[in-house]
Amino acid sequence: MLARCGSAGLRGLEALPVTVEVDLGPGLPGLLLVGLADAAVQEARERVRGALRNSGLRVPLTRVIVSLAPADLRKEGPAFDLPIALALLGASGQLPLDQLEGVWSAAELGLDGSLRPVRGVLAVAMAARRQGVRALLVAAANAAEARLVDGLTVWGAASLNQALAVLADPNLAAPAKAAAAPAATAKAATADSDDLADVRGQEHGRRALEIAAAGDHHLLLVGPPGSGKTMLARRLAALLPPLERSEALELTQLHSVAGLLPEGAGLLRQRPFRSPHHSCSAAALIGGGSMPRPGELSLAHRGVLFLDELAEFQRPVLDQLRQPLEEGSVWISRSRQRCRFPCQITLVGAANPCPCGWWGDPDRACRCGETQRRRYWGRLSGPLLDRIDLQVVMQRCDSQALAGAYRLDSAAAGRDTAPEASRSVASRVRAARTRMARRNPEGCGNGRLPAGSLAQVLQLEPQALALWERAIEQRHLSARAGARLLRVARTISDLDQLERVGARAVAEALTYRSFDGVAAGV
């Protein structure tokens, strides 16, 4: 007897339909699984047997062939446990076949018959809606995630027996868990605690942070230890506007495919902040594997990727960032498939000026030689630096600037100029982004303006154009660096609510090419 149950297999960020076919035929008892399945899928044979036996169901004592179609699509993971079990029950007459009509399922089976959550359920739910299925049956812990897809009926079950009951009576489906709201609240509270008001001094760095948030510009902070590089970087995400629902859904799908979505979580509302260690591999940063998964670059999509100790990363790893930063997506090619992961990020790099960290500091002497400094900065290639719009050299704050945060005397503290809070800066950022959305093609930020659209939206004044030409000649900037200089100037004008880009905006944009001076000194 033959039975079928629908499911889906992951390929990159998307899920493709997979039909699980089970046939019972004459021969020695055994279960043969075909269809280009990996080790986790092959092991489903033992999990399904144990789950059926411990759920009080009969394991067919005959030859069983399980086919996962299409046969040329590689399948991985334990999500096929439940559809295999349901199709097996249908083929053995323990489940009416009409109950499986138009139903997809995806869940891992425990040996006790419990249903466990799997990764990528949101992508499976999106594929199910596209295929117009009657319902999607998943583990109860995955129900909230699957119900994020509008127009799809989702059934949640905690065990195999409950799944059979739900197929017979959909009203018995387990409700979605409501544990996502407290987690989101906790994340929001953590984000709000990182406020720009805590940063003393560093006006140049604070202004660069505001420009980066407003125009989606990449940022490099160079300075000695304790100058506030990490402190500034961690406050960038709070300046970015809230995610739109479509953006939040895409971000949630990415984390679901990567297996990083918390159990019972709903839609991710906070912009991500990813900070990988400098010892990470290219596959961990960019993404990869035999069955490609997103790396830190894509997990920071719509948020901030912070690379602390940037010059300590291996140069081959950093050079792989060049094309994704330019295009906003990364393609991972394998012999059997080619996957695309989005990565529209704001890159923030932080580095010391030399290996010991004190080159250029007025109070402490550098212990590094010129050769060491050149080798240290040699890990950052010119093409990568060309793609970083804002390059800021920072110095340590003096004691008077730091003491203002710790004064107990309110009168004395009042004489100090209190740093501007993130909320005030974020309001200017939102206003500037609104101007860009109305003016720029497809509402993109200035940092992502295509070269052909830059001249149309720039509105450069004659004095600004003359200053830009002199800067190109004197600093020997590349064409890409010159265009990025104009994009920064456009963002500065948007923050100042100016229609045209004047010489003052270009002059300020030139101050964010500080790394040119550092490199020259090295």
C-alpha cells in the first residue's frame, strides 16, 4: 500500500516542497530510505520505530520503502521524522489517507513519541502558503513561529498521538506559546540601556555614529585602548529606526534557518548586533558549509556587524567582505546548489593604531617598530578600506571630561555639558532617513545609492564640487572613495535639512577620511 505526506526541505534561505512516499511491499522486515538524504535523515528510521512503538502504535513487520522526492534535492535534518511516521501510519492502515490530503508536516520525533522543534519552520510555512496547502502540522514549540505567516492554517502538537488526534479533529491543535513577549521586552530594555548619554567626549566619533546611522555608512574607529571605540559601536543599533514588518519577517527567517531562533519566539523586533571574535573563520563570518547556512554577516542583516580588533582578523577572511558589502547580499556556491543570503548591514570596525595600541598617543610611548606597524595594517587591503565611508581616529578622553559623570555635587555637574542622549540623536536620524526615502530610488539610504543615481540626488554646489576635486587630487583617492565621500556629504546635508550639498558638508566629510593620515604615518 502507498501513502504520501507533504513536507519541505531547506535550500539556503528558502524551503522547497518535498513529498514523502511510503510503500509497503513483500520481503524481509526493514526500512529503506532513499532520496539523497543526509545522516540525520537516515537516522530517522530508528527514531520513527521507537516513537511508534512507545506511542502504542504498530510498526509494520514488512519491507518498507521511504522515498523523499524530488530525488535530486539533498535533504538534511530531522524535520522529516513526522511526515515519515504519518505516511507510514497511512500506508499500514492506522491513519485514514484522506486526513493527509493537503497537509504538510515538519517535526523531529523523540523515542517517546514527543514532537521536538526544528530549524527553518518559518521558511517551511512560507513555502506551504505558496503551495496552497490545507494546513501545516508542526511541534507545539514551533507553532508561534509558523503562525507568523498570514493566510496559513497551522496545527501544533506536543506528541505523535496528539498529532493524530489533531488530524482527526483540528480543534485539538495546541495553541502557540506566549513566551515571546517577555523576551522581546527584556531585549528592548537591554538595548535602551546602551545610551549615547553615557559616552563622555568623543564628539567627532559621536557625530560619525550619527552619520553612519542616518545614511547606512560603514564606519572604522581607530584609537588606543580605552578611547571608547567599543562603547560607541554598541550604541549604533539604538539609533536605527524600528524594523518594518517585512524586514522583521526576513530577519526572523534568517535566524530560524540558522537555528538561532529561541523556542516559542515570535517576530524579532530588535535590530541585530553581531560581534564575532577575530579568530573566526571565513565560513563563520560569510556563511558556508556543505549545506550552506548564514554566517555572522547575514545574521547581522538590517543591523550592525561589529568587528572589534579589525586588524587582528586574517586578511583572506576580511577580503571576502568586499563584494557582499557592495551588493548587500552574499552568494555561496556548492557543487549541487547556489544559495543567496541577504546582508544589508552597517559595518563597524574598531582597531588599535598599532600592535601595542599606543602609537600616536601623547602620553604613552609606542613600543612597535615601523615594520610591525606596516605588517599590522597590511591586513586591511585598500579595496576594503575604500568601502568604509567613515574613518575616524579617536584619542583618549581627558580626566575632566570623564569626571563629569561621577560628580556628586549637582551644581558642579550642571555646569558640565550633558552628552546628548540616543533618543534625541535617533529623532534626527529618522528625519534624515525620511528625506532619503522620499528622494532616493527605492527609498535606499545614501550609503547604498547606486552610482548612476548619485548624480541625480546629489545637487552639488559649485564650491563643493571644486573642493571635492582638490581632495581627490591631493589625497589620491580612488573613484570609489571619491563617490563615497559625496554620499557622506549628502547624508550630512540631509541631517542638516539642506536640499543642496555645500562646501561645508564636503569639508566635514573629508574629516572622516582620517585613516589616510594614519596610514601615511605608518
